[in-house]
Amino acid sequence: MIAMDTAAVRIDKVIVSWNEEWDLGRYLDRYLSTRRLLGRERALEALRECLDRYPGQAPYRKSDLDYFLDANYAK
């Protein structure tokens, strides 16, 4: 799992389903692996910066974050 400083990102947990939540590190790790992004450290930093611009409010749902990152993350 990716170790990260969550102080820089205001999102601390992501709702995956009705009864499951992930911390941000686990969510980003899964996002990177499912999108098969290369250069994990560089991609992780870019994802953090992108999430800093996320306009939504808590609760943070995985589907919403996936959509936002897919649309706004410059690969």
C-alpha cells in the first residue's frame, strides 16, 4: 500500500460501497493499479495535486472521485 501524508489532501476516507470505506492511500493505490499508470511516484504526486482541486464535499464516493480523476488527471 502507498504511504502518504494525508495533511496535504483534505480527503481522508473514500466510500466504496454501503458498508466499506478505504483510506485515501488505499484508494489511490487501487486507482493507479486499475489505470495501469507508469511512474507510480510521479503519478501519485500528480493525483494528489488533482484531488486538491476536487470541488465535491464529503462524503467522498469512489465513483465520483474516479470520474473526476479520469476527466481531469493529465497523464
